[in-house]
Amino acid sequence: MIIKNVVRKVRCDMPNCKNIADFKVEKSGFFRSVGLNLCNCCINELYSEIGKIVVPKSPENIFNKKIKVTKEVKGEK
Ligand SMILES: [Zn+2]
């Protein structure tokens, strides 16, 4: 997924927001026009909300995952 600057003048996609979009969140593999247009205000709000639910993976979690995957390969449970 990538975030681009919006070149054309388009409205922010958030309901109840009348601002002009500054950024476009796009997912590769889709049609070029498909994505989410967001204004500077909304993308900042979104970022702070994402921060509440998405926790960066700690080195410990990555280590545990590795052990699990290795066991699956060997057929252990
Ligand atoms: Zn907005």
C-alpha cells in the first residue's frame, strides 16, 4: 500500500468532511483510480487512531513466530 500526494482537486472521502484531499491511499494491483482520498486533517486523525490499535511487532514476538513456524515445518504441535 502506498500514499501519494493528490494532484487533481478532489474532495476528501471521509463523510462529513468538506476539505480538498491532499493524500491518496492506494493499494497496488487495483485500478489506478481506486483508493482513498484524504485531506491533511483526516489523515492525521487516522494516523493517531491507527496508533491505538496497531502495535509494532516487538523482537520477542518475531522470535516466537519463528519457533512456531519451525515446529509446523517439522510437523510438531
Ligand atoms: Zn478530510
